[in-house]
Amino acid sequence: MLRLYGPRLAAATLLLDALKGVPAVLAAKLLALPVWLQGLVGLAVLLGHSYPIWFSFRGGKSVSSAFGVLLVLVPSVALITALCWALLAWRLRTAAAASLISALLAPLLCLWLAPGYVSVVGGFSLLVLARHGLNIRRLRRGEEPPLRG
């Protein structure tokens, strides 16, 4: 969104995508469901974002939605990962590279900050990485378009 439509629309999309899964994941957390079940609720949010029925199963890459889910489940990991994403996007000038590195970083941060969530966050990261297949190919060829600005 940022690369194609600029910062205003990207910020609005980030906010809406991050918030749409919060109620379900927050309910799972407040009900003190086991971590694996909280993760399953979060995964359902990400899959619903990535493969929405009303858009013929063609959705987003789940980066913003994963941020919203992480913000509820492991806020410290979400905030550090978001900061890293912003710094990487600014430095590398590609949102895809920043997203991929941040997705790899999140479960590693969990090892340190929230060990009980490592496998859950690792699963989220795998989905985000899988959704970036085309971007990975373009990055390898040096053809990934840079961010605007």
C-alpha cells in the first residue's frame, strides 16, 4: 500500500487491518485460553485476511494483521518488530524486505521475551513469508520496486 498509494492510505489500511482481528484475539486472551488456542484464533484472523471469501480468496500478505494479533498476544514483540520494520523500510527502501526480515525477527524475539509464544508466532511468520513469494522472487532478481518518497 505504501509503495503504491502513499503514506495516508497506507496508514489507514495499516490501522484497519491491524484492528480487525483484535476483538477475537483479545477475547481468546481474556478468556485465558491456552496459548495454542490463542494462536489458532490469531491464525484464523491471518488466514481470513490472506484468503477472504468475498475477494475470491485473494487477500493481503498479513503483515498488518499479524501486527494487530501480536499487539494483543505479545505486545513487546509487536512493538519491537514494528520499530525494526520502520527502520528497515526507511533504510532499505523496500517494504517487502522490511516485512520479510521483521517476520523472521518476531519468533526470535519471542525466544527472549515470550518463550511460550515462539511456536505460535513462528507459525504466523511462516504464513507472512509464504504470502511474499512473488516479492522474494523480485528481490532476488533485483526487481522489487522501491518505496515512494
